[in-house]
Amino acid sequence: MSDWTGWIEIVAESAALALSFVGVFEGARRLVLRGFSRAIALMLAVGLAIPVYEAWASQNVARVALTLSRAAPSRHADEPPGGWEKADMSPAERTARSTDAAKINFLLSGKRTTYVDLDGNRVSFIPSQQDLDDRDGLVRGEKNMEDVSQQFNERGARLLASLTTFLLVGLVVGWRQRRSAA
């Protein structure tokens, strides 16, 4: 349910969560008031299933988003063994590949490295405006992934806190009703 985006899906998800919370509250209240029965156990199980799944899914999305945002900077393009100068390639292919590697390293890490020109000389990579814009977009994308991760993590924690609250309030209300009936 965490990846739903339309209004109908949002309303359906909210209604399912609200009914689940009511089921948890009412099941906990009846458990204390009347004791254990299959109907009460079913009510609690169904009521707990949706919010627990939603919290788990939110936590999972948060974990994946955070893993992806942290994995990108650790990737980089390596030189072949012995360096670009000793690579078994034509000068044009060596220049193209070393330039691509320098560009990739700049985009992923922000570091300006060197590449090998057609004459076999090491030259400092100077990023174009497009490279600078691409690097800026990548950094903003990583930050957005971290923000998304935090939002889903908080959502999962809120769901579990709400579920615990409904459960505890149901138990307290049932206990007070049982006490006043006695």
C-alpha cells in the first residue's frame, strides 16, 4: 500500500487503517472485558495485520532508499592495470575511455581526476557546464533519497506508535468497564 498514489487508493488505505485501529481498540477492550475468544482473537489479528504490514513496508522502503542514496558515491571508474598509458587500446579508444572514466568519477564523487589525451599525456579533467549541472542534479537526488528514507521511516514509526496507543487505550477502557461492572 505504501506505493499507492491515486486519491481513491489514498482514501482506501486511510479507511483500511482506520478500521484496523478500531478493530485493535475494540478487540483489546473486549479481551479485557469478556476474556479470550476466537472472535476477539480474529478481530485483533485482522486489526493488527494491516498497520503492522504498512509499518514494515514503510521501514523497508526507507532502508532501500537509504541504501541506494549511500551506494552511489562509493562507485567509481578505475583505470586498467598498469594505467591508461599501458592499456592495449588505440589512442582514440584510450582517450575516449579515460575521458569517460574521469567524467564518471567527477559525477559520482565530485573529484576532478586526469585522463589520457591522444598523445598519451595526462591531462586534468575539466568538467563542462553540463557535467557540473549533472553533478548538482545527482547530489540533489541523493539528498532527496535521504529525505524520502527519513519520511518513510517516520511513517513506519508513527504507525507502530498509533497501533500501540490504540491497543493500550482499548485495554484501559476494557479494564475500567470491567471494574465498574463488578
